[in-house]
Amino acid sequence: FHTTWVYSVQQLSMGNTSSRSYLPGIEMQPAKTTLFKQEQTGTRYRIPALIYLKESQTFLAFAEKRSSLSDSDAKSIVMRRGTQQNGSTQWSESQELLSACLPDHRTMNPCPVYEKNTKTLFLFFICILGNTSEHHQIRTGKNKAHLCYITSNDEGQSWSPTKDLTESVIGKTVRRWATFAVGPGHGIQMESGRLIIPTYAYYIHFKCFSFPFPFTVQPHALSIYSDDFGQTWQMGRMLQRKSCECEMAEIIDHEGRSHLYCNARHGGHRVEALSESSGVYYDKPRLAPRLVEPGHGGCQGSVIGFPAPEQGEEGMGGTTSSPRASDTQTWLLFTHPTNKRTRKDLGVYLNRSPLHTSGWDRPWIVHSGPSGYSDLAYSEDTEHFACLMECGEKSEIEQIAFVSFPLSDRTTCSATTLLPVE
């Protein structure tokens, strides 16, 4: 990989009434490659998901294709393939995954995971009946979503028919779910071989004559997992705190113990939780004070684990806070809008001590301006990260763009990027 940099100077406005000010400096951002862009016909693309396949050094980028901006007008999942050539990523044309569907349903929330032993690529998603909205399902307590996946044994060149897991995995429990979804974003395979699909469900806490009491339907994150290479799947327990769209990462401590980390959407601040049972159940969730959510509803974010670099290999150009001594063999990277009020200024956060609540450094901004959902991938062979993100100049849904960078760029630039001062 070669990183191309875009330099810009951001001026402070004398008329800015925001309570957030900025340190003067130079903002350095990696160059973006647009993969999906809104069309004049009205077609829109949202909900990015990204996976890196090491054996072929290939990225697969997924998104929802919609006929309008509305969630109810999602139609199908599209994919582009990025291959490494002469130090850069060359992208194929967009391909519509026609087998990822159920009759009379719309397809949403791509969530890929790769099973290394059988070399099988799984793409999970949900299928929702017709144009039934999420709000309608929550209000009536009548779930119309199905848990589905397709597989590929040739790294996404061809795909199997859709398999519906709703009955076998969720079963009668779905009667207490107003609706549910996976991810969106990537799943993971743990060192034990367990496959993890991040999931959330709107649980109906109180009913009256089969209808939910108002305001008693709350989202809760959970894991769907497989221990037999994806042949069968099971469902873990929900987080015991309101928590919505989520992603998960495995943390290995210095004793070699595994901890499954969950990072979920929540109003105000992100919710974090750890599982010592590899996703069967989670400890008491906590708020992450350094990971703010924009506005009242928040936004999806992406998290990924990677091997902690050896001392001196990080490219420490300085950070805005003194890092705690690492207590793990794994570090975490997290992407999310950094503005408290609106979906804006996508930042990359680094956590060198992920078993502690205060481990997150201040973010490096990789897109100044409107930004929304994102998904991270890590290339172990090149030690680079990649991010697929919703972004634009006037709106965060103008395009879905791809960027890549090494860890040293993140740690070096965090000292010179224009960072918000609370």
C-alpha cells in the first residue's frame, strides 16, 4: 500500500456559536476512493460493510442499494472487489448479489465473515417483508424480519442461494422481538474458531393483549455464533442495557485469555461490554465516556482488533493523551462521527488498553464534513487498515468511500489533526 495525503487548513469562524472549538493546525487525511455514489435516477447506496481476504489480498466492499433514502426502499446488496496491484487497490465494477434475497422481501444490513478452515465466506443479512418499516414493527410488536445468509467458496466470485435461519436459531423467542438485524458491518472468527455475528433485537419488555406497551420496546445487542465452521448457529444472551447496532472484536490479554468485546450504538455515549464466554453472555455493560454519539439517536460505528505492535514499531509521532501501559496482546481501532450534535467528522480512535474504560485516545479525523456509517478491515500481511465510510460535502449519504492507512499514520497525525476541545 502507498498512502496519499490530502492537506488542508481549517479556519476558525468568528461567528461560530458552537460550544466546540478547535486547535489551529493542519488536517491530514488519507485520499478517498469513491466506490458507491448516489445516482441521478434516485438510486442511493447506504450501510457499508468491508472484509479483507488475506490469501488473495482482496477487499470485498458491500452496501445496500436503495430506490430512495428511506430504509423501507432498500432493494438489494451490491459488492465491489478490490485487488492489490503495484501498491494500490484496483476496483471492479459494482455487482448486484441477486441470490441474497427472499421473495417479496427487501434485503438489508450486509455482515460478512470468513471461515478460515473451510475457506468459506459467509454474508449475513436480514430480509424484511415488503416495505414494512422498523417503526411499524416496533409500534405493533410484529416482527417481519428474517435472519439469512449466503456463502461463497471462491472469495465472492459466485454465491449460494439464501438460507433462512430464523426458525432454527431464533425460534419462538422472536415473539418477544419487535424486529432485529445483524451488524451492520463485519463479523469475526475468534482464535478458537468460533464465528461471531453481531446482532441486535428490539425486545418487547411488556405486552398487553399481544401489543407492546409504549416505550417498553428497547434494543439490545447480542451474538449469534457457530462452533462447527458455520454448519449450525446459536444465539447468545442479550446485553442487559439498551444497546443497538453493534460490532465485536476479540481481545487477547498477556496471559493468552480471550475476551470478546462488544461496542454498540446508544444515545449520548457508546456502550461497551466484555464476554468471558465468547459471546454466550456479557458482563455488565458500561458507557464509554470518550466515545460520544451525535445527536439524540447516535450512529453506527465500527471496531476491529489487531495485534499490538512491538515497542518502537508503532511510529509514535505523539498523541494528545499519555497512553496507559498496554495490558493486552490486542489493541482496538474504532471509527465513528466525532461531532456531538450531528453526523460529522469521521474519526479513528485507538485503544492500547482495551480492558480499561479510559483506554481510548482522542480521534484522528479522516473525513472533515458530513459522515455516517463505516466499517473497518485489517490486512495482517501489509499491516494496513482500511475503512469504508458514508461521507460527503453536504450530506453523509452522498457516497460510500474507501481509505487505507498504516497505524503509524494514525498515531503520527493525531498530534497535528484539528481536534475538538471539549
